Amino acid sequence: MNFDRIRLSNFKPYGDADLRLTEGVTVIHGLNGSGKSSLLEGCFFALYGSKALDGTLDDVITNGTEETEVELWFTHDGASYRVERRLRDYGDRIDHQCVLESTDGSDVSRDGARAVREFVTGLLRMDAEAFVNCAYVRQGEVNKLINASPRERQDTIDDLLQLGTLEEYRERAGDARLGVEDVLENRRGRLDQLGDQIESKEAKGLHDRLNGLESDLSEVSDEIDRYETQRERAKETREAAAETLSTHAEKREKLESVEAEIDEIEEEIRTAERERDEHRDAIREARERIEEIEAAVDERLDDAGLEAASDGAIAERRAELDERESEIREELDGERVSAEAFRNQATNLAGKADDRAERAAEVDAEADDLAAEADAAADEADDRESSIADLREEAETLRERFAAADADVDRDGVADEREALRERRGEVRERIAELSAELKNARERVEEAEELLAAGKCPECGQPVEDSPHASGIDEDRERVAELEAELEAAREREDGLDDRIAELDGLAAAADRLDEIDEAVEMLEDRVEEKRAEAERKREAAAEKRERAAELRDEAEKTREVAAQKREEADDAAARVSELEDALGAVDDAREAVAAIEKRLEAIGDAEDEVERRREKRESLDEVNDERRDRLADKRERRDELADAVDEEAVEAARERRDRAEEYLERVDGELDRLAERRTELENAIGGVNGEIRELEALRDERDGLAATVAALGDLHEETSELEAMYGDLRAELRQRNVAELERTLNETFELVYGNDAYSHIELDGEYVLTVYQKDGEALDPEQLSGGERALFNLSLRCAIYRLLSEGIEGAAPTPPLILDEPTVFLDSGHVSRLVRLVEEMRGFGVRQILIVSHDDELVGAADELITVEKEPRSNRSTVRREDATELDVASLADD
């Protein structure tokens, strides 16, 4: 697997970065805190998302932004892919969008953070934790495997070598075996229980009991049949008698119905006669009402201005009244408008006169205000001139301070000088931090070496001093400590001198800033004085103009009041004419009302005549209906006489006696049948119970036979699961031994490359992944007994050996991710760094196609095929990357950086 390209947007310190990565050794170089590790974390995050983070998702979004994007292009096993992750911070939640797609034309696509992570895990055959344990040696975790417990180291390496899956299968087989055991034990218990139940039921003699119950049931059924036959005969007798009674009842009912119809017809005839009389009385009343209305119409003719109450005369009178009303209203509207207009003019003119008088008073007050403001502006101009004099005196004092300062700096250059000194002080402080860390490591090596010397052992290899090839190394370390202490002291003195000079420049910079402020203030105050003098003059002239305008307004107010009085007189004349016209309009309304009253009475006369005609027609109709009713009444009376002759009371009494006897017998036989039915039900229930028990017995026998077969099958299955569990365990043990042998081989090959011709001979790795280092004299050492630098290099060798084993595979090569080393030289001195360079070169020789190293060590930089430089902009605090040609790189210049 190769990383081809990484693009970051607002990821940690990166605002916008786009970097292509190639095969070979790439070293990422830069100052501490510049963002080197964040570049690799971006690649790791692109593959595994949140599982690749030590913190939360919002930790990777650049401060001050709400969204981050990461894109990674990579090639694996001949196929090319691109994965993109996008995070957006909504305050209360983080939205995580992710997509993976192939870029070589193959149809591969995944959408969603979980789907992409699962695809990458399957593709690489390792999750995020396995990726860290195999290919990604993160900063500060170089000793992770050697410091782990044997069990943790065993689980880690087993998972990397895919043995954890076999253990999972073995555990599943064991769970299945236990589950089969539980089911088998349960089924055997059930089989014993079924045997007891079958034996109990067979002892009851169920078939003999069934024969006796069926014989009793046959006898009861015969007796029920006999009683039911007799009951049917009694029912026939009762039904015949009931039919005779029903026929008599029907004739009696018809007779009563006919008599009721006769009474109803007679009542309808009487009701119709009463209604005819009511119509006759209503006709008489309507004629009397017509006479009264005609008299009232004659009385209103004069009021309406009519000679006769005809439709034509009424229409003509209405037209005259409408025309007169129109003339009056037209004139009335004109007079009302005139009166209102005159009143409005008088009111408006009076208001204008008052407004002008009030405005005159306001203008006088404004003139007084302007005069006061002119005086205030003149006073403020005097005060500003006094302030200008004070500021000029302060400026002269500050200029004297620059002249007296013992520094080759002027007012314009003090800020640049101070900024340059601050940058130099920052560089000195970074150098102090580096020297302090290096001095601490050197002192620790000296202390460790002195302890070993005190114990009679070499500080480099732990052998007795007389046999050690490294006994003189401690003197070099002591000299290095002395050099570092002297250099650190000199750097601190330079820092103190810079602090003093910066403090002096801080004061001069403040003075320069104050001079700039004074110059701006004086210029502003001079402009303000001139403005205030001019403002005072303008306001005095405006006050004089205001007083002249007030006099003019008072004259206009008096003239306006005279015109308003004239308009009020004209309004009163118009109001009198309006009153006269309103009286004339009232007379027209009275005449129209009289016309309407006559018209309404004429309509009432017409309605009354219509009512007389309707009631006369109704009386004639009622006469015809009553004639028809009298004919039907005669027919009904004849039918009533016929029905009365057909009723036979003696036949009815005989039928009633037969019915009563039949009902009495049915009551007795029903009780006996109920008793026999209960007995039959008891027998049938008993037979059903016996049949049920017989069926249960047969079902128990069938269940026993089926369960016996199940128990036999479960026994076979239990034996198979036991064999499967043992097989997975044996297979894992066998594969682990093979892996242990291969890992021991690759580890010794790697270790030999690093420590060839040194004090160590080889490494042993047992079946539990416990590591032992052997010296050339045969003495065994625990890796914990190695020095700090040796332990770090030993762990790097172990990680590289595991990586080689995964890359070569047990039965053929397998694609693996790039080998990533993040600050691997933290615990290494210069001698061990050289061995690390040798290890990196050999890993390339073993076929590792891509190695990414984060470091600022000169030797590693020199071994790089490509150099990536990471820098952080101090003002924006954003990191940038650039690629350099390692073959043309000046290593000394990087050391100066």
C-alpha cells in the first residue's frame, strides 16, 4: 500500500495543504510545534475516522473555523482509491460525512463513516489499533510493545497475524459445545419424564372404560328418541288448535278493524263540516275588512295629494315627489357645502393666526438660543487654544527623551528594532529549550553509566568493564554534558541581554506612539478652534435674522384674524338657508309616506279579495270529499254485519281446551328430556375425556420416539463440536509456532543488521512472545536491562520485524501500509541514530516501498529520498508544507533552522 496524495483544509494547524507522496524514504522536517505529526495524523484519520483520534472530532477542526476537510489518495494491491472526510461543527453536534471511491475505473464505492472504516479494515486486514501496532510508530510510543505485558504483547501480535480470528472461532465452537450439552441434558430429562407419564396412563385401562361408557350412551339415546317422538305428536295437536284460535282471532280482529274505520270516516265527515263553517265565517270577515280599508284610503287622499286611489295616479304622484326631492336635495347639498366651507375657512384662518403668533414667539426664543450658542462656541475656542499649548509642551519633553537616549534609534525605527529583537529572543528561547532537553538526556546517560560502572559493568553493553569494547564512552558523555552546560549558560545570558534591551525599547516605542498621538491631537484641535470661531459668527448673524422674522409673523397673524371673522358671517347665512331647505324636504317625505300608506292598503284589499275566492273554492272541495266519504261509510257498515255473523264461539272454546292439554304434556316431557340430555352430555364428556387420554398416550409415545432420536443426534453433534473446538485450538497453536519461528527469524535478521559485530549475538522468542537478548558471551538479558537508546532501537527492530513478517506473509507476500515513524530519535543518541539510519536503509532493501519519517535529525534527513519541510506562520498560526530535493539539500542549513 502507498499513500499517493494528502489534502487538508482547516485540519488542526493546517489552513490549506496539498501534498503528493512518492515511494522511497520521505522525511518530514520542521521545528517543534510546526505541525509535522499532524500531517501523518491526517492520513491516519482519513483511513479510520474517529477511531484514529485520541480526543474527539471537534479537536481536529482548526480554531476559529466550523468545517474541516481531509482527502487521501492511496494505492493498495494494484487498485487506486480516494477517501474524503468532511466535519462541520453545529455547536451542539459534529456532522461527519465520509465517502470512499475507486479512481481506476473499478466499481468500488462506500458512503458513511462506518461503511468506509469497515471497508478499509477489511482491505488492509487491520483495524486502527492494529495499524498503530504494525505500521505507525507514533511519537512517544516507540517502547509500546516492549513495555507491554506478555499477555498484551501476545494478543497484539496474534491479532496482527490474524490468529485472533481462530481464537474467536474456537470460542464460538466451545460456546456451541456448551449449548449442545445444555440441550442434550434437557432432552434426556424430558425423555425420562415421558416414560413415567406413559406408564401411568397405561395402568388406567382406558379402552375398557371407553366401551362401558359407549354402551350407557346408546341406552340413553334410545330413550331420548322415544320421548321426542311423543313430543312431536303433542306439538302437532297444539298447532292445530292454535290455528283454529288464530282463524277466529283474525275474524274478530277484522271486525274490530272495520268498526274502527266506520268511526274514523264518521269523524272525518264531522270535521269537514266544521271546516266548511270556518271558511264561511272567514269570508264574511274578509269582506268587512275590505270595507274598512277602503274608508281609510279615502281619508289619506288629501295628505298624499291624490284625487283618486288608482295605480296610475299613485305612480304619477310618486314621480312628482321624486322630482321635487331631487331639486331640494341638490340645492341643500350646495348650501351645506358652502356653510361647511365658510366654517372651515374661518377655523383654518384663526388657527393660522394663532400659529403665526406662536411661531413669532418661537423665533424670538431661537434668536436668544443662537446668541447663547455663539458665546459658548467662542469660549470653547479659547479652551482648545489652551489645550494646544499644553500638548506642544508635552511633545517637546518627549523629543528631549529621544535626544537623551543612548541608542542608535530614531522615532520611526524603534518599533522595527523592537520586533527584530523579539524574534531573536524567540530563537534564543527555542535554542535554550533544545539544549535543556539534550542536556537532560546526556545527564541521564551519564548517571546510568556511572551506576553501571559502580556495579562493575560497561555503560554501553552491561558487560564487565575489563571485557567491554565501550568502556571509554562515559568520558565522551561527560564532555558533552559540560559543553551543553556552557552553551546553555551562554544562551541564557544572551536572553537576559535581549530582555533588558527590549524593555528599554518598549519605553521608547511608547514615547513614539505618544508623539504621534500629540501631533494628531494638535492638528485636530487647531481645526476645531477655527471651526468654533466661524460657528460663533454665523450664529450671531442668524439670531439677528430670527428677530426680524418674528416681527413679520406678528403682523401676518393680525391680518389673518380679520379675514376669519368675515368667513364666520358668511357661514351663518348659509346655515339659515340649509334649515329652510330641510323643512321643505320633510314635507316631501310626509307626502310620500301617505302615498305609500294608500298603496299598502290597496294591496291589503287585493289580498282580502284573493282570500275570499280561495275559501269559497275550499268549501266546494270539502262538499265533494264528504259525498265520497258517505259512500264508503255505507260499504263499511255492510262488511261489519257480514263479519259479525261469521264468528263461532263454541268451536273456539273446543280448540282452546285441546291446546291447553297439549301444552301441559309438553311441559312434562321437556323436563324428562332435559334430565336425559344432561345424562347424555355427562357420558359424552366422559367418553371425550377417555379418548383425550388415549390420544395423549399416543402423543406421548410419538414424542418419546422422536425425542430418543433427537438425543442420539445431539450426542453426535456434541462430539462434533468438541472435535471442532479442539481443531481450532490446535490450528492456532500450530500457526502461532510457525509465526513465532518466522518472527524470530525476521527479528534476528533485522537485529543483526543493526547490532552486527557488536556485543549481542541473537534474540530468542518463545511461544508466548517473551523476548530474550543474548550477549556474545552467552549471558541472557531481559530487554528492560538495555539502556534507554538500546531499548528504543530494539523496539524499532521488533516493529520492523513484525512489519516484514506481515509484508512477506507466512505463505506468500501480502500488501501492507507504509512504514511510518513519528519522531523515532527522541530517545536515541548520535550513535544509535546511525544504526536507525542503517535499519531504514535495510527495510528499503527488504522491499518496503514507502517509509515516512517525522524527524529533524540530520542523519535521517541525509538518508531521505524526499524532504518535506513544515513551517508555521507566527501571525496566522497556520502550518504550510513544501517539498525539497533531498539530493541538493544543505544539511547544515537545516541544523541552523
